[in-house]
Amino acid sequence: MYPRLNLMGYRLSASRCLAVGLGITLIMGCYLASLPMQSEKATYQIAEKAQTKKKLALIVPFRDRFEELLEFVPHMYGFLNRQRIPFHIFVLQQKDSNRFNRASLINVGFLFARNDYDYIAMHDVDLLPMNNALKYDYPANGPVHISSPQTHPKYHYDTFIGGILLINREHFELVNGMSNNYWGWGLEDDEFYVRLKDAGLKVTRPANITTGPENTFRHVHDKTYRRRDMRKCFNQREVTRRRDRVTGLHDVKYKHYSTHKVTVDNLPITVLNIELLCDKNVTPWCQCPEPVKAKKP
């Protein structure tokens, strides 16, 4: 004889309890199977989208601008996270006695990033985007100039592509990167514009931006404290105003001293300490002599 159970005033045998339990389990199983699996599907779609998103490397040419870097890193993390852009910041710090060479540092940064990232942003450390309509999406059809002449705080000529420029890996390699001839401040972006034009690449700019030069970006450069190196010496002026068809990504000369994984406000970045090598037979202006100060009578 099976033992009997008293459940809520009803006397049930163990065999009947087993039958009732199996029936309830079967009914609940059918009910749950009929429910739509919306949350699981949504989770899968989000994960799939994240896996297919192109990865961005922010290449930041740099020399001793730590105050600006402390503002740049948290600002860019907030700005790009709102756009859900997978990215990493590479700070290319020039550690030598030569004049600053922004273009060569960008070439070096690209070489370090190209195996793991799909496109780069050539990004000045002192230019912070303030308008969320400035999209850092993958530039599939050609370079995208984020800091356009219509919105840049200082430069407004039509062929200007400095400040912030997005370009994909294939297009940067197609034009052989940037010229290595530009020691000191200025003109390397103008030469790069000609490279892009010669390769048939059209530069586009953000559309429907309702802000202007005064409020699209925050320019944190202190021109009194950090004066731009605008000296011209030897035949620099003549050479740097011509299209460079010799130097570029393939022959940038440098030594990689060290790599540091550091954080700013707990936000990770990579700092690469780089020595740029100068052939003074080719570009003697990598070290301009200091101007002689007139003696007081």
C-alpha cells in the first residue's frame, strides 16, 4: 500500500501526488515554451552589433602637454562612449632634441595601431569636440574632416584638414601616410590634403552642424605659455611648400623607447615614447639654430 498524504484537507495517495506533479510540470513547460524570447534575442543582437563595429585608434601627437592631456582623455572617453564607438587612445610622445614633427608621429602611431584597429583619428590634444552631432563613425568612403573650416576656432580656408581627421587603414596606406619633412609647426596637413586629392580621395565634413567656430570645439591651447615653433631655416620654406613624393609611412625613421599603459582618472591609454631620427643631409631644419638676439646698446 502507498502512504497517503493530507494536503489542504484532501487525502491523496503518493501515486496521485506524483501524477498531479507531473501534470503541472508538463503544463508549465508548454506555457514557458510558448513565450517569446525577446530579451535573449535583443541581447544577441546587441552583442552581434558590438562585434561588427569598426575599431578606432585615436592617434595623438604629443610633447610635454600634460595639462591638456588631463582634460583630453576624460572628455574623449565621455564623448565617444555616448556614440558607442570602440576606441583606444595612443599618445605618441616625441622624446628627442629635434623640433616637433606631428606628421611623423602620426605615421608611427599608425604603424603601432594598424593590426588591431580599422581606422584612425589624427587628433590634436588641445581640440575638444563639444557638439554631439560630430560623429566619429568609420569613414568607409573617404576621409572625414571633423574640425571643418566652418567650425574650427581658428582656421577657415577651404583646403584646411587639420585638427581632427578620420581616415581608414586602407586609405592611409594608399597615400603612403604623411610626409616626414615637416619639422616645426604647420603645413603638414596641407601637403596631406594634396596626397588625398592625387589619390582621388574626397574629404567630406559633418553636415547639418548648427554650432559655429565659437562653440563647436573647445580649444585649450595657451599660445602665451606654449608658443608655436614657426621658425624657417635652411631651404625649409622652399621644400615644405611642394608636394613630397618621396617620404611617408614606408620610410619614417624612429626608435621606440618604451610603451606605458597608464590611466587618467582611471581611464586607460597607451603612451609610446618615440625618438624621431633626422637625416640632416635631407632635412637640416629638424634643428633650426636659435635666432641671435640683438645686444642692447
